[in-house]
Amino acid sequence: MSEKRVEHDALGTVELPREVYYGAQTQRAVDNFPISGSRIRPELIHALGLIKWAAAKANSELGLFSRGFAALNEKEIEALIEAARQVANGDFDQEFPIDVFQTGSGTSSNMNTNEVISNRACELAGYDRFSPEKKIHPNDHVNKGQSTNDMFPTAIHTAAAIQIQNRLIPALKSCRDALLEKSEAWSEILKTGRTHLADATPISLGQEMSGFARQFELSIVRAEEARDHVLELPAGGTAVGTGINTHPEFGERVSSILSKETGIAFRPAANHFEANAQRDGLVACHSLLKTIAVSAYGVGNNIRWLSSGPRCGYYEIKLQDLQPGSSIMPGKINPVLCESLMQAAARVIGNDSTIAFSGASGGQFQLNIMMPIMGDTVLESIRILSGALILFSEKCLKTMIANEDQCKSTIEKSLSMVTGLNTIIGYEKAAQLAKEAFRTNKTIRQLCEEQKILPPDELDKALDPWKMTRPLGN
């Protein structure tokens, strides 16, 4: 058996590996774009398979395979639907060799999908998949009622929504829940607050954790909103938004089928001219992912600072020892999960520039021609953010321990304890006390006792650190 086979397309003959399921147009794209070595992401491959599955079911429901040019019988229709399902399940990921940096509409990857499904469907129906006569044709059947221009962005939206729903939101919830648990468990541990990295009035470690938990609570809301920005699907617009060569119910049915399958409320585009031409929904989606990344970076960085030490830093939180931290300093341990999360967040923040620029510059008239890189970028952001967050939750937040002695040791030393005297002796006199305490290396309490600023019982009330963690009267 020869290791190569020859196929024909509109431009002539193409030689390609004999056993592959893809065809001539895929091979041309492989030859034309040997750029980065990065293929389109598995999440997008699976989404392409899923929308082809939904499209085949929609066309079957509408009776479009059973009449007109190149009609299919029931066995062939079932084979087509099953082949698309197998691509959606990840059974043919190795059959998608095209570089991310390809034609800007994603036509190469759309045809790659059509060819794989076509050949697999022919095989399932009992035909020779190497035969030049395709009983289940990549264009006439797999791509029926479709264009790359509406289906490739539909796949991007579908993949992004699924990944946000199934990976990012659970990861954010895990972080939130872990921090809420620490907030409650550490509610009675008092420590020095800090602003500008300088000593501030007391706060409980639980209160500090509650602030971080709220950041993740808000991030969950933002992730849900990010998902909602990509729920409108362009399917049904075909080439330029007019819906040429498709059934008027096609887009509605594809959205409905995908909604039932995924549990995500997809809907057909309100205006197919906008949906084909612009990627504003994807830009809005990623801007919220950027905001989540900014928030996650902040929490990771704060946990890193709070765990710094163990002898020459804050060391108010003890992190789990995960790996040696230095090739030269024995026994050194680093906050590696914090740093991993911060790097992932930095990448997402940078990715937002790619998405914004592609959305602004790539859409002319009836098509955006930056779609492959936009799809790759948004899915990368979701993947790395989700992955970093779940590890941060499991191996950092859930396992970290409060260093109670270290927290309590700084309370009386803080010059900001003088803030409790503001309403009693005034800001100016309190400021003088703070300066003198620093100059003499004494605590505010010691200085007040020496100068008899207040009677002992009133001084204890004024300098009660717990009282300082609440508004007046509480």
C-alpha cells in the first residue's frame, strides 16, 4: 500500500498521507501555513464537531437531506451525524494539523472539519473513504446551509461559552469557597492592617480573607457575564449575513439543539449582518476575562506577601511546602502557586490587547478576518486562568495555615494604634504621639501611660484593637 494518496480539488491535484481522514484543502493549508507549529485548540476542534453535529441534525429535521441535489438516505444521514459527534468527542483531534495563523476567516479549519467528517461518515456508511466520489460530501452535505463566515465564529462562541461554564466558573467558585472558609475560621485572629505596605489600623485575618473572597464572588458574576456575551450565534447568516443557501429556520434550530446539548442558553443572532461582520461580543467577553485576571493577580500577590518569610518577612500565613525553592540555597521554599497564578493572569491581561486589536482592525464590511487568532487567544485565556485557579485553590488556599503568633505580635507595635485616640485628643496631638513613639522606640500605649494621656480604663477602651476593627458604636 502506498504511503501517499492523490486527491483533486478546484485547483488541481494534491498529494497527502494515505491514511489521514482529511483531504486536499486541509493539505493545501498545511503546506501554505508552516508558521508557528501551533494547531487550533482541542476545545475549538470539539466545538466545530459539535456545531456540525447540530447542523446535520437541523438539516435532517428540516428534511433537507432527503430531497434535492445529492439526497442522502437514512443510513447516510445517521453516519454523518455520528461522524460529527465523534469529532466533537475528540476522537479525531490528530486529524487537525493546520496552523493557527491561517486564512483569517478560518476557512481552512472549517474545511478540515468538513473533510474529516465526510470521510469518517463515508466509512461508517460502508463506503470506501478513499474513493474520489464522496457519497457524503464535505461541502454538499457536511457544510450544507453553512459558510465558514457564520459557522467558524459560531464554533468560537460555543467553545468559549462551554469552557467558561464548565471550567472557569467552577474554578472561581472553588477559590471563593476556600477563602470564605478561611474567613470564618480566622475571624478571631487579629493582625495589623497595611496600606501603602505601611502599618495601618488593626484588622482580623478573617476580615482580610473576606475581601479576597468577595473579589472571587465578583469574578464569578463577571465570568457569567463574559459567557453571556457569546451566547448569540451567527449560524444561519452564511456568507454575508443574508442567509443565502440555508433554510430560514436553520440558525434557530442549531441554537436550540446546542442549548439542549450543553445546558447553555445559546440563541440565534439578532442581526446576522452584525454577527458575521463583527466580533464585539468576543471583545466584551475577553475584557471581563481580563478583569478576572487582574483580580486573581491581586489575590495571588497578596497571599505571596502575607506568606513572605519565614523569619524576615510578614509570615502571617504559612503555605504548604510543595517543592524546593532554590538551586543554591538549601531549605528555601517559595510561594510557587501564587507565582504561577500571577503569570497566568499576566498572560491573560496581555491577550486582551490581541483580542481588542483584532476586533477593532479585523472587521471590514461583512467579515472579520482575525478569527483564528481571536479564537485561539480567548480559549488560551480561559484554559490557563482556569487551570491556575483550580491549582491555587486546591494546593494553596485550602491548605494554607494562619500564623496566629506572628499576627498578634505586631498589633501593639503599630504606630497606627494611635488612630483610636483621634476622636478623644484630636488628630494633631495623636500625630505628635505617633512621631514621639517612633523616635523613642516605644508603643503608643507605653507613651500614653507615661504621659497620663487618659485614665487607664479609658485608655484600654481607646486602644482596644478589636474595637478598631468595627465602626463607632459597634
